[in-house]
Amino acid sequence: MNTRLKLNGLLVGAALLAVSCSGLKTPGGSSTRSSNDASTSKASTQASGDPREDLKKAFTAQLAAKSFRYRLEFSFASGGHADAEFVAPDRYHITIIGQSPMPGNEMRQEMVIIGKDTFMKIANMPWQRTEEGSGKTTMATTIARMAQQFRNEDVAQRMMKYEDVKFVSSEVLDGSPTLVYQFKLKGTEGQTTPGKIWISATDDLPRKIEQGGSSATNPDGTSKSKLIVTYYDYNANIKIEPPI
């Protein structure tokens, strides 16, 4: 059970480095636009010539975000997705939908963090308050702790983990112009994982991130990992309150 619920920290960490504003078609929803969006025709689709500086600028904007929503779709373990909300400075609401041990069923985990107070709900069980330092770990707690860690990390520290940052192309994503960059993210043990970020040409905020390899298997039979994240509702009026 614990093994199945563990999340690849490198992939999740990368996803949490970037935040996009609305203007992206949300999963299962309609396209929206941020009040800060400029006209597409006025957007610059040219990179600055300094890819690392472009990423740094986007990450700096991420730290200024007051709220946002995002979806993580992952192919490692048994697959699934996570829908999350964040309200600065320390409120999180995370819902994980994954494969249950019972064939054909889903496993649902939900978590709310408000400052030092943590609440958890698994499947149809009632909400419970989780004591700080209890060591109780689920995929939701892993994502939340990663999110907290990366918001507490300054941009200079983040940039030290990025190697071979390159501008790839200009692309239209959901009707909006973006600049696409590829990179290698360095892990704690020196390993690197490839990734791509789509940064809006209208507001300099990331709209999408892909991290890791394909969903195929390695020669040794282990599964390759891939994570796709879309972000939306930047600075939206999101409310996160204690569930009990």
C-alpha cells in the first residue's frame, strides 16, 4: 500500500516549480482568461535569448501567486491524477484519484492543510485531523509537503537544480501563444530527469509542464515515470476551510 502511494519526488517537485494563470482550458471545464492577459496579437513570441533568465522570471512570478489550481496526471505506479488548490500563504486542498487494489475500482484520498493543521480523508472514511509529526503518509501528504518545501525555497536555490535549459519553439496552447523550453532537472543524488515547460507569451507564467520519460518500461522491467501538469485559476478567489 505505502509503495503504491509513494510519489516520485523529483517529478512532483518539478511540477510545483511553475504556476500558470487562467487562459488555459481546465480539465473538464471551459477556457477562461486572466484579467492580466494581454491581446494575443500583442504578445511577443520571441524568447529573450537567455533561457535561464526566462525560467527565473517565471519562478519569481510563481512565488507572488496568491492562489491557483492545478492538475497532475501521472503514469508511474498504477496511474491516476491529483487536483489541487492553493491559497497563500499556507492553505492546500489536494484530492488524489488512483487505482484501487480492487480491480475496476478507484482509490480516493483527500487532504486539507491550513497552517499547522492537517485533515485527511481516505475513500469513504470520515475526515480526521492528523497530528503533526505523526508520520502518517499518503500520496496527498507527499504532494502537500513537496508544495510547502518548494514555496519555502528561493528562486536562486531552484535554479541550481536546472541544467541544459534551452528555448525550443513558440507554440499555441489552447489558443494562447507560449514559449517552450526544455531542461534537465538534477535530483538529490545527482541523477537528471528531462522536462519541458510552456510559458505564456502574454504574462510570463508557465501554463504546462511535462517531466520524465514515457509510460513504457525500462529494460529491467521497472516502469518509466511521466508527469503532466496543467495550472489554472491564477489569483482566483479560492476558499479553503477546515472540513471538520
